[in-house]
Amino acid sequence: MEVLMWLIPISAVLLTIAGVAFVWAVNNRQFDDLDRHGLDVLDNPNDTNKGNDSCAR
């Protein structure tokens, strides 16, 4: 039971830190555009083969 005297305050502190980090992320607009960065991988700015769907090289 003595371990609970340590674990409960430690978990409360960690939960507070996670809550503050989440509020900071929301206030700094970290979650505004979640889809754009996922689609950035598909865009290749150095693509010299635009419009050519041929797989032969």
C-alpha cells in the first residue's frame, strides 16, 4: 500500500503534464490541417515525368 502513496501523485503529475502539452498544441494550431502533411508525401516537386504514365525506363 505504501507504493500507492508514490504512484498516485506521480500519475497525477504526468497527467497534468500531458494535459498542458495537449492544450499548448491546440492553442498553437498544431491540429489545424492534419490532411495536408499526409498528402505532401505524394507530391514530388522534382517530378520530371509529369503526365507520362509509362512505367518503361
